[in-house]
Amino acid sequence: QQVLRTLHILATVWGFNNMADDFDTKANAAIKAEVRMISGCHDAQTSADVSNVGSFQLPDPAGRAGGACTSSLLNVLYADHQAPAENLSWVDTLRQMRTILKGKGFEQVPQLTSSRMIDVNETMEIVKGDGAKRALLIGINYVGQNGELSGCHNDVLNIKEYLMDVQGFEEENITVLMDDGVHHEPTRDNIIAGYRRLVAESVDGDTVFCHYSGHGGRLADDDGDEDDGYDETLIPVDFQSAGQIRDDVLFSEFVHPMAEGVTVTCLMDCCHSGTVLDLPYRFVADGESDVMVPDESVDFTGFLGDAFWLVASAAGSGGGGGLCDCIMAILGAILGGGGDDDDGDSD
């Protein structure tokens, strides 16, 4: 604790906030990859379960249910097993989703968040470059539990077919987690392990696609990094024993460590999903805006801590070698477990 307090003081003295004043610089330092997320609603809104996906023209609906966000996106990108005749921009895609949802009586407002400022009038591209394509698809119906859903497995199967048919993903590179008794269970540990595996395997030029269809939630913010006082969460199938997955965990385990040059697209079909990845730029398809804007509520310092920004600032400023070396030595001691701890516990 004393070391961390010292780092906090050093960070303040060194003036890491001078770098943080430049929002783009801060975003680039915190998130190296190009990460985009389509979500079905604002944080305060709830998602919806569609009782009959046939009205959304999904592939082989067979009367099964599907999530409203996933169904509307596939209706835009993959109606009748066909990709659109013309390339669609981000704004075209999200506004068409909004039109479909509104026409079906849903009040959800789709939005796009990103690690980089995107010209939303440019063509929506999921695959960039010639690298490997990997996907993690998570569908949770909470079978036998209170709040059981009916559409999430169907969502995953439809997205998987779209990725393979249109985007060229190979089945062996698609990880599926579903509580259907066939696939690996979407437990908290398995979900986090799936995200970590994507980080470990992906390199510059690769493409990653992630889909989550299930319950989302909100928990009281436990570290002061949320303007609204709540962390957004994913709710794994074993949430009653293992707990929920906070947005802070998704950021630290998946978004922040993903390698530079990797293109990541996420589709989050769950309640309270607007900022579940805590990405710094946002476009809302409410018909009132046609540009992406910075989300000034994103608290990078809260996610990564003073130590990260102190080192980033010192390294980026040049001429601060002495201080930077000192900081790195302190961090090395922390990460290496320097010093004895008589009781074996860590703070």
C-alpha cells in the first residue's frame, strides 16, 4: 500500500494528466487494438427476447426465439442467407436496425462504441487484413433457472452461420459456449478464459469477432470509475455461485491487452450493454446524430491506475529516463512480489 501511495504521489508530481488532456492520446495508450462494439441499448435500457424470429427473416428460424438486437442485425446483414447487394456503412447498419426494432414495437436504440474515432459513414468492415479470424460466441438461456431465456442459443447459431458463410471464418476457429448440454458451459471461468485465449492468440493483422447473448446487469461501482455509479455486467450461467463479470474485468482481461493491429468487433445482445466494454467513442443511432463523439465519462485512470499512466507519460515525454527507470524498478518489485510478507497475504 505504501508503494502504491508513492506511485500516486509521483504520478501527480510528474503531471501525467498533461498527457491525459489529449483524449485521443489517452485512448491510444489504453487500448492498442481497434475494438468496436455494437450493442442493443443504452446502459439504462433493457434488451428484448423476440418470440418468433421468422418475422426477422433469419436463416432457418424453425419458430425458435432470438434476441432482438441479434435478429435485427442479421436481418440487415444476412436476410434470406444473402449479404446485402451493396456495402453498408456503420450508420446505415445501425439505423436500419433501429427501424426494424421500432417497427416491431421495441424501444431499444442500437449504438456503436469504439476504441478509435470512426467515420460512421464509411463501409462497415468486420474483417481487415489477411490474418487469422477467430470468434467467441456465448449464448446463455439459463436453462432451469428463474429468468430463463429462450433466444440465446438460436442467436449464437445464426451468428456462427453468418460468420462462416459471409465473413469466411473457419469452424475450428470459432469457440462456442452455450448451456445446451452439448457445448462447453458459459460459466464465469470459461467466459473469461475465452476472452484471454483470444488475447493470447491474436497478433497484428488478425480479426476477432465476439458475440454475447444472455442477461446483462448492473452492480454498484466498486472502484469509483463510473459516472453513473454502476458497473455494467455480463451474467454467466453460474452467476449465483461465481458472481457476475464486471465491465472492469472485460476491459483489463480483453480490451486493454489485445495486441496492436488486431481488429475486434463485438455484438452484445443483453440489457445494460451500452458501455459494457468501456470504449471511449460512441455513436447512437437515435436519428439525431450522424457522427461518432468522444465519451468523456470514460475514466482511463480508474481502469488502469496511476502507475500505468505515470509510466506511459514518462516514456512518452522523453528525457525522463531517471524517473522512468525508478518507476519501472518499483513496478518490477510489485509485480515480482519484492519483499517478504510474513503472513503470506497480499494487499
